[in-house]
Amino acid sequence: MRTSLFNGKALLRGLVLALSATMLFAGSALADWTPRKPIEFVIMAGTGGGADRLARLIQSIIQKNHYSPQPFIPINKGGGSGAEALRYLVDHKGDPYVVMATLNSYYTTPLRDPALGVDIKEFTPIARLALDTFVLWVNADTNIHTLNDYVKAVKAANGQWKMGGTGTGQEDSLVTGMLESEFGLKYTYIPYKGGGTVAKNLAGDHVNSTVNNPSEAIGFYEAKKVRPIASFTPNRIDVLKSVPTMKELGHNLQYFMQRSVVGPPGMPKDVEAFYVNVFRKVNDSTEWKQYCEKHALDRAFLTGDALQQFFLAERDHHRKLLKEMGEIH
């Protein structure tokens, strides 16, 4: 009897220990993922432009406010209009330590180069932080003050008017194509590696106009080196209240640049949740709100399936624009 009782107690103790071990394992498996080494924050553009500056600002906000136990390390991979960054993400399928800051070349580069083997539908949507705006700028020393002045000057240049912008097929060239189509203009398009370089060349009078984001040109504007003519937005930009929209001037020309973060294909759900939480905190931070207000960014936070649907709709929109420009068939 005593042997039977001892065996029963031993069996019960064994079951309790086994159950405890199972619960401990299950708890570990379900625990929130946190990084144990630095995270590569890939930027699909060169240094100095809007995408680069935004990514580095975001990185500093994360670090300052301790939103991540490990640092985000910005890495520029702007080769081939972002092709280098896109392939890097594809080649790091399932890697929890790589995320990428995007711009609209996220759509246009794979569309213009199918051989790249990139389908953005396969990437992991993490967060859209903002929609950036576009403005038509000229050098402040010119006599161009209105859109009519601008159109007359470009036409008088007979194709020699230098429009500075980011690489061919990227955002600036798409907006330039809109101007060509709407007003019957012809430009000599001068591509640069980043929007910061574009703004600098307009301020230095090396090109005649640009369609820079306000965040890239605002410093030169404040220094009275460049002059805004019209914005490609539905409403006037708060920090440029005196500047009319193209729509106000009778031209339905609008264009935005998304500022988002994505992960590689096959990112585990708990890893995705960690990054969504980090960038949600960035979106809610005082630093981000102030930056967006000062530099005319529209805070438009979006995650998950809704973000993926936004990406795919924008890809269709950009496919149409590229076809109209003759960039793709």
C-alpha cells in the first residue's frame, strides 16, 4: 500500500513537472520578440536627400526615446534607383534584423526593371508614417513669380530649360512628365542621386527649376535662395501658405511620396509586431509631429493589410504613369 502510494505521488510529481515545463516552453514561444543585435535600417536612396534625412531622423527618435533595445543602423543602398536595396531585402528573406525605408521608387523601379525579380507584394508591410509633398521651385534671382511666368520661360528656352531631379523614372521625373503633358513643355532633365543634391544645384543656379519636396528645399527657401511657384497638393501647405496649388491655378496635378517602412519577405509575425510597435511610437512622438509640421509632411499612419492594399493600388497608379511617359510598355 505504501509502495502504491509512493508511486502515485511520484507519478503526480512527474506530471506536474512535465506540465510546468510545457507551460514554460509555451510561454517562451509566445513571448514578444525583441532584437538581440543591431538592426539594419536600409535606405533605398543616396545620402543627403529626403529619404536619407527622414530615415536618420527616425533612427535618432528611436534611439533617444529607447523605443528599441537595440540600435537601428542606417545603411544607404540607392544604386539603380533603389534596385540595390530591393534586391538586398529579397536576398534577406525571413531576416528579422533588416527593415527598409521606402519612397515611390518602391513601385517604379521593379516596374521599369522586371529582370530585377522583385514583387513588392512579397515584402512585409510594417508602417506608413507620412505622405510627402511636391512643389515647383525656381532660383530666387529669376524674374519668375507665377506659374504663367514659368510656362512662358520654359517654352522660350526651346528644350534647353534644365529641370533638376532625382533619377530617371523616379518621383521627380514623373512630376516633370506631368508638367510636360499638361503645358506642352520640353525639358533637359538633369538627374542627381538625391533630392538634397537637387535642391543644392537649384540654389547654386546650376539648373533652372526643380520639383523638390519642401523638406529638401526649405532651408534654401528660408535663406531666400529658391522660390516656390506652385504645390502639387489638394490644399495649400501650412508652411508655404502664400503658395497656390496647381489645382487653384486650374490644373489638376497632384502627387505624393509615401514615407514607409517594410520588411523582407517571410518576416515572422512576432517580429513584424515588434517593428509596428516601434514605428507607432515614432509616429506618436513629439519630435516626429514637429518635424512633419515644419517640413510639410502629412502624417498618415497605416499598417497591416490596409498598408499592403495601399502599396498595390499605388503600384497600379505608377504603372499607368510610366506607360504614359513611355517608360514601360
